[in-house]
Amino acid sequence: MASPANSIRQWLDERFPLDDLKALAQKKKVPLHRYSYWYFLGGMTLFLFGVQALTGALLLMYYRPGADEAFESVQFIMTQVQFGWLVRSVHSWSANLLVFMAFAHLFSVLFLRSYRKPRELTWVSGILLLFLMLGFGFSGYLLPWNTLSYFATKVGTEIPAQIPIIGRPVLLFLRGGEDITGSTLTRLYGFHVAILPAVATLLIGLHLALIQWFGMSVPPGIEAEWQTRPERKREIRFFPNFVLRELMAWYVALGLLGALAALFPWSLGVKADPFASAPAGIKPEWYFLAMFQTLKLIPAKLLGMDGEMLGILTFGVIGAVALLLPFLDQEKPFNTRRWIPGLACVFLGYMTVMTVYGWVAK
Amino acid sequence: MNRVRGLVTWRRRAGLVLAALLVCSGLMVFAQTKNSCLDCHSNLPEPLGVSAETYSQNIHAQKGLTCAACHGGDASADDPEKAMSRAAGWKGKINRKQIPELCASCHADAERMKKYNPGLRVDQFQQYKTSVHGMKWAKDDGKVAVCTDCHGVHDLRAPSDPRSTVHPTNIATTCSHCHADAEYMKPYGIKTDQFANYEQSVHHDAMVVRGDLSAPTCTTCHGNHGATPPGVANVTAVCSNCHVFQAQLFETSQHKDVFATMGLPGCVTCHSNHAIKHPTDEMIGTGPKAVCTNCHIVGDAGATQAEAMHNQLTELAAAIAASDELLGRAERQGMEVSQAKLQAAQARDALLKARVTVHAFRDSELKRDTDAGLAVTRQTHAAGEKAMEEWKFRRVGLGLSVVAIAIVLVGLGLYIRNLEQK
């Protein structure tokens, strides 16, 4: 007589291609070499996105969007809701770690040249996901409706307003009016909890499907080495060997998030007062600091153009170059353009320096 | 040809307009009040000299008056003989005795003053005559203050101008020019330590250091044009202009009649007058800084009640401090206590109210306020304790989570090793 477990399994087999999936998972291999640990970053980013989705869903149960209620509801979550402080602090810390991890994943893919043919679309979907994560960060920042978030959003929405022709419509679209009001809050709330998650879910599905389809990329140097000395080629099974290792990394991230939330609970701040003057030295979140500091340092007039507008256009060009990067490289597998990692190094160094400068500058 | 004629006509018209403008502007300059006195006096040394800059900042000059308005003569005449001719009414240096009446000739004339400042009072001279200064002036005392001693002469500015000698922040200094001069005040037999005392007071601190123009200065209590020392019976009335509730409570207290019988001025008896220090809870009770023991003997009914009131105030103040310290500690640990901190403001309000209620000198009444404050501090303290307990709970929870995660990690590591060894 079949055990209950076997019965359930048999029932499922008849209705769902469980065995096919299992076969696929067991067939999938992950290359093992001296850079293999970089493969964990993508999974870690995915894990943090999952944490965001889960904690975000929990916060939704108590959060009330609206200029008169938002701050109070977050205060209620932090003080009255059982483990509300933990959920909110984990959500905030995880958001920051997620952006950091997404950038780390991007640069690891860039330096390992994993964007090369046939993975161009994987790269493009990844860059779009990074933009989405920044969008999540920007839209979520205003939701607690505190002084810092209010004025940071005010400054943040003024930046795209510098773009010629479309600047003002963009500002009005983002703010839902001339000023930062309850309309801005509900608008960004809509983006944060509905539009961005829907688009992100589709893009993550595409990104993961492409990774499953093409498998893990092997860096050109390692690939060349394996071609000349095939006996050196090593692989591990994706399931369970790689998945279990990834699980260990996720547990470490979970512990880190818990520790950050317990030791440094995310501050609530002071309720936003639209009639108050902006606090001195107001700054955006760290991941926008490099851009913010650059715009601050650009002279008012540069090359006969408005400095700030030139800066914004430059960032637009950088974003476009990042998006189309795989198409700028050569298709030959082992003869990639050397200027790409060089430029990436310069860009990374610039971002780091400007972020630190923006952090310490008054 | 027509075009050339048109051009000539256009030029002619433009020339006419320009000429008209020049003539008009010339007339406008001529129409401005001429003050030829400055032509010479701006180059003369003191006391006859008045610089053009000083004169330009004078409120009278700004209103279009010339030197002739006070000194007489003809300010429009370029010839000094004509300008300073007796026939033109020139008076020369104004006699000190004549100053109040000279000023009053305009400032007591409502019709005339309306042209310059309809809101300005015109009873200054009437008030002056009721003041100690004015009464002595009427008796030909040449030393007492007349208008120009306080307001200045050629550099006279509107009182709202911070550089004016009668701007609220400068009044005490202006009064001190005479009243802090022991030699000058000798004939009058009054003290000259008022300014030195005032400089030590909470009122001076508010006015000069904090720039609070609503804080009292000499004229707030003594009056300005009708300046007179408030009598014993009037002190409470003077202080109550600002300290309304304290005065009302004092009126209901047993001290009111007792002080009146003893000839003691209400507020001043405990708080002094010019040297009013920031009141503390130590002022009430039987401690070394208490003023109650100036009249009461330790152990008598009044002293016992004073001691009880002191204890009520200090108990609430200590409870607020303890609650603030606890909430501050919790906040530094990252705990969210903003609601409790907001609530703590109610306790501070209760203490503030209690410090006012003291002026009724009834401990039962004071207890109502301090009890209300203590009830709030019990709640805020409890909120602080709860926050600290929560903080400890989070630490323990974090520790347990780390242990659990470490166990899972070790387990996973062993499982992977076992899996890959097969």
C-alpha cells in the first residue's frame, strides 16, 4: 500500500510536471572556479527583494497613505504593533542592502564580462531592474512622511524638472501638482506598492528565465583556460549543492538584517511640516548621493549650457550606455574591449568618492 | 521729402519732451525744502556742528522739517544774516527750560501731528507735567530730564529704530545716564543702583540678551513721559500687566492683606524690583535660598505650608527630570518614544502652572496641579521603562536568533560536506 506522501506525490505528478522540473534542476550545473562566489550576489539580491515583498506586505496591513495619517500610522507600527518595529526596520535596512547588492551584482557581472553574447538581454533586464530598485527607493522614501523624506523628495523631484521641454511635465507628474502634498504621497505610494512591484515581478521572471536558459556565464579567462586544459573544468550541481550554499548566504543576510534592525532600529524622524523651512544640509539616500553631490559641484554655466541640466543629461547618457553596454562590446568571446572594465573602474571610483564626499560634506 | 520732414518733426517733438522733463525736474528740486543751515553747520565743530549724515537720519528731517522748525529763522535763505535774523524769528540755541513746551507746540497739536503720523499720541506734554521730571521742571529744576535728554536732539530717531535712544533695548541705558550717576543724582537723595541691578535681572536678560522686545524695561513699570515710581499699592498692578495670573492668585491669597498692613509692596517683597532674578523652586520653603523665612519662622504654620509647597514642586520637577532622562536613554538606544516625549510636555505644562499657582500660597491648590503633572510623569516613566524592557527583549531576541542561524549554518555546512563526500 502506498504511503500518504507517495500518494500525494503521484497525484501531483499527474497534474504538474514535477519530475520534469526536478530533472531540469538536477541537470543544471554551476561552474566552479576562483570567481564562483560572485554568483551568489544575484541570488542575494533576489532574497532581499523577497524580504522586501514580505515585509512590505506586512506593513501594508497598517500603513495608511495620506498627509494626515502616514506618519501616525508608521509611528503606530513602530510602537504599538507586535514586532512592527522589526518589520519596518528590516524593510528599511533590507531596501538599502538590496540597492547595494544590486550594484555589487552589476559590477561583478560587468567585470566578469557575463553580459556578452548571448546574455545581452539578461544584462538589459538587470539594468532595468536596478533602475526599478532605485525607483522603489525613491518612492518608498516619502511614505513615512517625515521632515527628511519630505524635503529630500522635494529636492529629488526638482532635479528632473531641469530637463528641457519634458522637465516640468515630469515634475507635475511625480508630484501630482506644483508642490509636495498628500497627492504626491498617494502617487508615490501607488508606484511603490502596485506599479513598480508588478513591473519588477515581470522583469525578475524574465531575468531568471534567461539565466536558467543560458546557464551561468564563465569569465573569458577561465573559459580559455578550460578550453586548453579541459581536465581543469569543474562544475557543481545547481540543486542541491549550489542552492544549499546560496541558502547559507541567505541565512547570513537574514542574521545581518535582524542584527541591524535590533541594534539600529530605523528612525521615525519628525512629522513633515510643509510650512517649515528645509533642515540645513539635507541629503538624499546614500545611493543618490553621488549624483546629488555631482550636481552640487557642477558650475552654474558649463560649456555654454546650464550646469545642472548638463549634469542630468550626462547621467542620462551614462544610464543609456549602461543599458546598451553588451552591444558596445565585441562579439568574439575572448577578445573583449579593454576600455569597458577600465571605464567601469573609473566610474565605480568616481561614484564611491562622490558618495563619501557627499556624506561628509556639509 | 515727406520722410525727411517727418524725421525733423519727430526730432523736434522729442526735443520738446526732453526740455519739458528737464524743466519739471528742476522745479521739483527747487520745490524740495531747502535747508541752508547745513551749508555752514555741517562744517562747524561741536556743539554748533551737525553733520549732513546725522541730520539725514533725524526723523524730523525725514518728515521734511528744517532746522528752522525748532530754531526759527529762514532756512531757505542763503545769506546767513537773513537766515539767522531775529526778524525771521531766529531763536538760536533753545533754552533748556523751553524745550518741553517747544516740542509740545507740535506734539500736543493733534491737527498738526495728523499730517505726519496720525497714530502718534499727542498727550506726552500733559503726561510729562504729571511726572516727577515734569513737576520738578515746573519748579525750574534745570537738571531734570526734558524731551531731548531721552530722545536726543539732532540725531533724534523714531523709537522703533533700533539705534534710537528710546528703542526698548536702549531705554535702560538712556535712563542710566542720569540715574546711575551718583554725583548727578545727589541732590535728589535716591539710589543709583537701579541700572546695575536691572542688568542682573531676568528682564534685562530677556530684553537685551534674547532680544524679546515685550520684556520690561524702565518705562514699562515707571511709565515714559509720565514717569513716576509706582507706590506700594501699585506694584502688583504694574507687575500684573504681564504676570496676570500670578497677580490674580496673589489677590486671593492671605498675603495680600498682611502685606498691605505691614506696608510691604506685593511682588517686590519676595522678588525685589530692579534685580529680579529668575525665580526658582528654592525661593519657596525654608531652605537657605527661601524668601519665606524673611517673615516666617521655621515651624510656624506659614513655614510648614511653604515647605509643603516646596516639596510638591521639587517632587514634580524631579519626576519630570527622571522621566526625561529615561526617555532620552531609550531614544538614544533607537527606541521610538516620541509619543511619550510629547506627553511629557503636559507634565512640564503642569509644573509651569504649579509655579504660577504658588502665588495663591495654598498648598492644597498647588497639590492639584502637581498631582496632575505627577500622573503624567508616571505614564511617561512607564513608557520609558517599557521601551527599555523592549530594548532588552530585542537584544535577547537577537542573541537567540544569531544562535539559531549559526546552528542552521553549521548544519547546512555539514550537510553540504556530507553530500559532496559521497
